[in-house]
Amino acid sequence: MSCQSDPYIFSSDTLPSDLRFLPPLANGLLGWRVYNNIMHMGGVYNGEGGRCHRADVPCPLAVRVMIEEPARHTYSLNTHTGVFTHTMSSASVTVSQSLYSHRYYPNLMVMEVLLVRQVTSEEPITVQLLSSFTPQSKDIAFQSGPDYKGGSHIYGKTTSAEIPGGFCPEVHLIWTPIPPSLTLLPEQSQARWGFILTVANSLDSAEASFDEGLSLMATGGLRPSHEKAWKELWLQSKVEVVGSESLCKAVIGCLFYLLGAFPSIHDTTRSFGGVSPGGLSNGGDGQDYWGHVFWDQDIWMYPGIALFYPKLARAVLEYRVGTMDGAKDNAQKQGYKGLKFPWESAVSGREVCPEDIYGQQEIHINGDVTLAFQHYLYLTEDLSMFTEGRGSELIYGVADYWVSRVTWNPGDQKYHLLGVMPPDEYYYNVNNSVYTNTAAKFSLQFAVELAALLRHPAPKEWQEVAENLQIPFDEESQYHPEYDGYTKGHPVKQADAVMLGYPLGLPMSLEVRKNDLEAYEPVTDPHGPAMTWGMFAIGWLELGEAEKAHGLLQKCFNNIQGPFQVWSESSDGSGAVNFLTGMGGFLQAVLFGYTGFRVQRDCLAFSPLLPKDISELCVRGVNYLGSQMDWLMRKDDICIILREQTSSADKIPSHNLHVVLKASGTIIPLVPGQPVTFAREPGCICKTASPSSCWPF
């Protein structure tokens, strides 16, 4: 293990003074910050249009355990198992309260209390359970239902639909009643109690989940089935660093909280509601962007997950496909064709941003969404997502939007995108945002590429607009201005033009890449969103400046609020909490920066470079074309192990793969179970051609 203590366990003898930084426990459907009397359920919003927000759901597990005698307290989040435990050790008893959102059965949340007697005594030992739960919500009109198998039951509908005349989801809670105290009897050396909560959209589903929970408790399988599911997740992805304990823990924390925002890899309901900047534990009225889904999901959080979990990546794409009707409506309301994805999305895909200007102008969201689809295709060659999964319909719809949105300028013989807001939201109503135009160009080119692959006739305008779309460039200064008329040196909110190199992958010389970084780094708001510095770090790593990149990445640690590695949006602790966007940007700096991984049409490129503080980077479970690889990167060499094939739930056919080293041209076949080690240099993983291959690239 790379750190002295187990880096997967975050422990403290005190809780954070700011309760916003208590650890969230989520499983892709239910999200809750420990001890809070409010939780949320994925896809359950209340309020119309811009007032739409995650509906507050009362949490019966909002319980503190107290003992009368003096005790030593330990609070621990075990990310191996996704369990938060509060332990109280006194002279007479050790009390443990454990909480978790079940990773396999997503409708279940659990509290367990264990009392262990420390001295022989004939006295009973009693602990108090202090609950802050009330069975009401300002968003859901709850009423009591009949008890079910000893469980209390409330149910109700949200009070307002997302769109006029729309659907108001129903929410049912069934839970084990929690007494005010628990007692260890004189004849008992220890005792354990379990309390379950089930949350579902129908009575049938709630009762079935409660039955499952009761059955698992009776057989002793409740916690083991949860821990097994987390173990399975970690077997598919591990990122560990040797040399920096703080970086090691930060990366683990990022991956843990991001995974908690995604559904189970065994989920078959296809009801995933997307990932919001603050995750499922946040997003109530006026809080953490109301739980809406932004570009944050597709650009910042998705890449680090897609590299390991094709099924979770597909869930993101299916969420976007499910919002196409709303995207079509958005485009029509703006007077354009095709699909216009909302800047802020909930369930319907209609714009729910409280301020119109963002939905009208921050149109780069369309390119951000299509880039996620493009990366998925290149990582998996899974055409089913684009045929029966309707992904092609989405890609073509976005292309049609761009064609109707551009304006032809006969003066420079270029197409322009006018009146937009770039990712740098300090500026609005500008023309030709360099990021927006580049994202549009690439999504049009991908539409042409996909149409050829699926033998679909592509309108000639897609290619014509792509080839002639204005990409701002200052010939004199040899850099990319953020938009037409941008004055070099003016302040910038966050990473924008520097994202042309990564993740967009706009070809440019090293000189121009460096000029872009040097132009924007000193004028970027030091208190801006947390994900920014990861993009600068990746840029400097491309230029071979490992120490400069490492220094920029260190800025992110100001956003990590200990002891449970919870991120804030801003370095002063303000803004969205459990800021998954920042975690996603940070994780990408490691996964795509230090490794040099680039997802390309015909290969997975790599170009590792480690700073002096890091002696080893281990990335396990990289999933490419149906195969999983474990990578060990050191200062001077790289080791790759292609895993032995196992039955995969992803149903993506695997291919024979080989390594091609860039400088020497050396080709090294990858054989399952056989390590391959070579001197550190750039290269790529490619599919070995076979007579039966039908991939037409």
C-alpha cells in the first residue's frame, strides 16, 4: 500500500465544525449527508421551470447515539466498504453506530448499532438514540400509510411538476421504527441492532425492497452484500500513488464520491437521473445548483468514470437520450432546428436554469454532451448505444442545431456563432467563443463520421459548417483568444481556452499550447471553481513540465475540506459542497495528465510523466475495447498487464490488443495475464487487425 496508514479510511476524533462537510453516503439513487434529517432521491424534483430543485425527503436514520459516561470518540469513513462508523469507547462499553447507503440494493439505507461490554458486570448498559427526524417535507405532501411488517410508512407526491401539467413523482418511505434507547442486558456480552429504510417511487417497490432488507437481516447478508458490491467496484478501478500520502487519499476520495453518484453496475432499471455538481446528498431549494445536471457531468465527471466502467458511462448517455424531447423543445423555442440540451437539466430535458441568459447563450453544452458519446464509442466500439440506444439520433440532432445556429459571413467566408456565453461566465453575448466553436466543429465532424459508420446519409451542411467554422486565433501573439474581441490579460473565471488542448484535442503546436497556458494562468480567478487547475496541470504535462503541473494541482487541496475529503466549490469553503465537478477535474489531472492517456478514434494513447514527488502511479482496470488493463508507471519504465477475460456485464466484445511505441515503432502484443514492461516513452494501445474485423476506420 502506498501510504503509511490505510489511505482508504478517513478517520477523525472530532466532526467538522461546519456540518456541510460531513461525509455524504450515496448509491446512485439515494443520497444523504450523515446525521442530516434531509435526504434526496435521484430524479425526484419539485418546482416548475427555474424553481425546480431536488425534493427534500425526510430521513428516519438522522440519529445520534449518546452514552452518559466519558468516552473516546472516533468517526471513520471506510471507502473500501462505503460505511461510516461512529465509535464510542468508554470504560464499560464500546458502542459502534454504522451507516450506509446500500450499494447493491439502491432503495435501501441502513443503520446498525453494536454494543460490546468491556468489563464483566451484572448491570445493564443503555445508550440513547437522539433523532432529528420529522415525517414532513416542504416539497412532498406526506401522509401516513398502514404499517408494513412492523415498518412505519409514509407516502406522498411532490407539490409541483417540472413542466405545466407534468408528472409529479410519488415517494414511499418504509422504515424500522427507531426507539429512544437501546439496552445491553446483564447476561449479554454484546448485542447488535439493525434498522433499515427503503425509499421508492411506488408502494410495490417500497414493500419489495423492505422485504429484501428484512430477509438479508435475517440471514446475516445485509452488510456483506453491500460490502461485496463496493469490493466489486474497486476491483474494476484503482488509482494509487506512491510518494504522496495526501495525493493518494485525495484521488481515492474523488473516486469514492464520484462512484457514489452513479448507479450500481448491476442496475437494470435505466432510471438513472444524471449527476449534479453537489451529488445526490445536496441540491435542495436554493442549494448546490438545485441538484440540476450541467456540463459538469459530461465534461468533468464522466471521463474518469468512463475509463473504467463502460456500463456507468452508458448510463450517462442514456440519461441524455432520455431528455431529447426536452432538448428538441428548447431548440424550437429558440427558433432553431435539432436538439438544444439545457444548460441546467432535471428530468424532462427542458431548460430549468433560473436565469434565462445561461440557457440561451451557454450553448457549448451541446458539444460537451456529444464529446461524451464520442469518447464512449472510441473506448468501446459499442454501436448498440447509437442504434437501438438512439445515440445517433442525438448526435444528428445536435449537428442540425449547429447548422441552424451559425451565421455565414461573406466577408471572411466563415460561419460564426454569435451571441454566446463561453465556459468563462464573466463574459456573455460574445461572438465566436473559441471553446464553443471548437466543440461545435468537433461534434459536427463526429456526426459525419458516425453517419458514415452507420451508412446514414449525412447532410452536406454538416461537413461544410465544420470545415468553415471560425476558430479565433491571434497570429501575432500565436495564441487562442477566448472569443472575438477578447483583450489579452483580462480576468478569466475558470478554465476555458486552455481546454482546447484537453479535453477537446484541437491540434496545435507546442508553442501555441504554451502561449495559451501562459496567457490565461495569471489572469484566472484564484478563487474560481475547483476544477480549473487540473486543466492547467494537464496542459503543462503535455509540455513536459511535470513540476509546474504538480504545483498547480496542489492548489486543489485548498478545496478539500477534511477530515472526510469532502470538496467545496471554492477554496474558501464556499459554493457547492461535495463538489463532484472539482473532484472530476482533479481525477482527470491524474488519469489523463500523469498518464498522458488520450481517447482517440483508433487507439488509446499514453505519454506518462511523473513529478519528482511521485515514484509510482498504479492505475488498475482501464477498460478499452472490452479488455481491462492494469498499468504501473514509474520514472523510467511502464508495466502493463492485460487481465484474463471474465464474463462481463457490459457485453462489449473484446479484441486482441498490442502496444505501439512512438519513437521506436516497436510493437508489443498484449497477452492476458503476462506483464509487459518497457522503457518509458509515448505510445498507444491499438487493436490488432484481424480478417474478421468489421470496424471501418
